[in-house]
Amino acid sequence: MSEEQKAQESLTLPAPEEGEGARTLHVGSKVALEDMGPVVVNENGTVSQIANWSQMNQVMRHFLSDTRIDDPQIERDNVNRILLKRNKQRLDRLKELEAKKDEQ
């Protein structure tokens, strides 16, 4: 085995094990995307997710039980509203940068 082949093999990531958050999808089956949460646009243009989105409802229900607000959906709605605005700002900024590159 050549040095290049050894280097390529060492760069591969292992497959996620069962129960590590990996989700198996079957062609034609339904998937609840709401459980995955909103897409976050990072400043460099990559996208990510909120890691604890599926647990946010449970956490907020426990937290909100001691307050006047009894709807945990409020927290998700606030996060969605803020992310939509921030994602739009970041995408607009990235489009402007791309347009400037094209002009040069």
C-alpha cells in the first residue's frame, strides 16, 4: 500500500453507530422534518442545525411549568423568528460578496 493510499484511508470518518443521532431513511417513507429543527446559516455560508431542537419542547415544558407561560411552542417560535431574520441577513451578505467577486 502506498503512502498516498494510507493517508486517504486515515482521513475517512467512521460511520455513526446506532443511537448516535443517525437517522435511517427509507425511500418512500415519511419523515417529520419539524423534529429536525430549523436550518442555521453560518457566517461562512455553511448550514447546521440546533442540536437540541427535538428536546427543546420537553426542556421548555419543564422550565415553563413554574412560569405564567404554559406554551413551550413560544420558545420554538421565537427561535424560528430570530433565525429567519439572521439567516436572511447572512445570505444577503454572502450574495453581495459573491456579486463583488464576479465584478472583479
